[in-house]
Amino acid sequence: MANLVGAFAASHGPIIARDWETMAKDHRNRLAAGFDEIGRRLKACRPDLLVVISPDHWVNFFISNLPAVCIGLGEEHDGPPEPFMQKVFPRERLKGHAAFGRHLLETALERDFEPALSHRLKLDHGTCIPLWRIGVDAELPIVPIIVNDLEEPMPSIRRCLAWGRLLRQAIESYPEPLRVAVLGTGGLSHSIGEPTMGWIDEEFDHACIRHFADGEDARLAAFLTEALPRTGNGAHEIRDWVVAHAAAGSQGFELIDYFPSPQTLVGAGFASWRVAAAA
Amino acid sequence: MTDYWVSKLFFDLQHDAKLAAEYRADMPAVLERYAIKPDIRKALIEDDVGKIAPLVNAYLLRFYFQIRGMPQDEFIARLHALKAGKGKVDG
């Protein structure tokens, strides 16, 4: 049986990659410290596989065909297509894990979830900025779960919680003794391409952090369902944190750091969950 | 209301560097290939952020104006000039 050995979440944003070398040193150092700490904790988990939950920034999907959730079950995936990413993370291919991807898909279908599937995804900055900054080993297989965080209507928070629990069930029913970590990417609040662009909603961010720490799923879902329509559109990526949170059993949240990052247009958050099964 | 063809144009420009170069050189020629209404075509040619913004996903909008070469500060200022429907702007 496989085990969940770690659960993590980190923000992303194109400017982190674009302006990494030129941004103010203090700011870069604080971002780096958040990513580095996740990298340290991830390495300590000694994972055999990393499940990454992230949005797709119009790289794989368009409004002609836009899944709510898509599981990547390929033997490998394509690296980031964005030129600004290729400068800092020039990986053309990322190793996948077809067997676990298929097991996750089958587990989902058996439990009446109907995700899309992809045998080859392009993993954009949403996935690859955290991988780059965390320093994930190129040999660590990735199973991507793409969640529609960008175009309304989006999956409900209740469903994202259910996805997290399902992911945990899939991990624990996988027959091989894999050590599996999960990473949710995106958030916290930000506002992109809308009249509030640049707005970082610290009140929302601190409330999210409190709700993750409280570990009460119903209250977390109620809060996000009510608050998300009132804050910036980028905050919808909190769904990816919610999946990681529920996979971890909705407990053990540890905030590594949070600070508003107007330089990168995001409420920068870094977190992990204490996972009981970790050994 | 989402405009499919404006969205498709923005999506294609994001995925095709040659098309993006062609668009920079000759916008009307590229626009001819998309079923975009005349008033929207005019808004595109005039970089009318306010007219285009309600028609496309906000992330595609951001990418499009990067392709157009609009500096981020100017793009944000033009968005802020629109009546914000929610919250205050800190950024």
C-alpha cells in the first residue's frame, strides 16, 4: 500500500519567474525562503511520487473543451511552454507516473467522479514555478491534477474537499509501497486582468489561513463559497490548496509564511500539513 | 458575455509565436480570419481595454495586452479606470 507522506501548498505567479533576478533582494529572499522550506520538508519526506494540483493557464484547454478536473496519467509530460519559464526552468519533459495516474483515475470513476484524462499535459508556470523554486529532483515522477480555477463556473469547494479525500483513498489503495506527497499551487488572493488587478486581499488571505488551521471542512467550504466571488479572480486557485488540505485529512495545517507580494501581484503563501501516515 | 472568437484569437496568439508576430505586423489581416463583429474589431485595433475586458477571460486579456506590447503599469491603470465592481485596489 502507498502512503501519503507529505502535503504542501505554495503560491505561483509569472512575475516570480520573469523578475526573479531583478526584484528587490529582500523580497526575493523572503519568497525564496518560503519555497526553500517546502523543498526542505519535501525532501525530508523522501517521496517516490509527487501529485501536483494546479490550474491550467490556457495552455492545455480552451473554452471549446474545458474540464473541471483533468488527471495526467502519461509516462511523461511537457515542460512549460512559456518563454519566461523556459529561461529559468528549461525542462522539455517531466517524468510522469502512468500507473498511479491510471489508478487515481480508476479510483475516481469507481466513486462516481468523472475527471478528464490526459496522457500528455503541458505543465505551465502554475506547476513549474513551485517545482523550480522548491528544487524538485528531475527524477521525481509527477502526477498532475489540473483543476479549473480560471473560468467560471468552477468546481465547488465541497467538491474540491471531496477530491482531496478521494486522492487520499487512491494513495492508500495503491498496491505498491510508494511514498506519495501532494502539492497544491496557486493563491492566495490576487487579481489578474480585471478592474481590481493588483489588489491583494489580506483579510481574505488571513481568513483562509485561519480556516485551514481550524480544520473544519464545513466552515472552510462555507467561507470560501461566500468569499470567493467578492475577492480577486486569482483567489480561485485556493481550490488547489483545498484539495491538498483534504488529502491531508483536513488537519495539521502549518503556515510556513504569508505576506502580500505586490511585486509579484499575489498574496504569497507557503504551507504544509502534518500527515499522520508520514514515517 | 464571453465572445468565443475574440477568446479564440487571444488563445491562438498565446500558442503561436508566428501568428503573434503577424498580428503585430498586420492586425487587420489576422482579424479577417476570425468572426469578430466590426465594433469589437475596432476596439481591438484601438486597444480599448474597457470594451474588450467583458468579452474574454481575464487571464487571456492580460496575455493579449502583453502580446500587444502594453506595459503592465499602463494595462493596470486602464483596468483601474474602469469602475471596479468589487473591493478596493491596493496594488
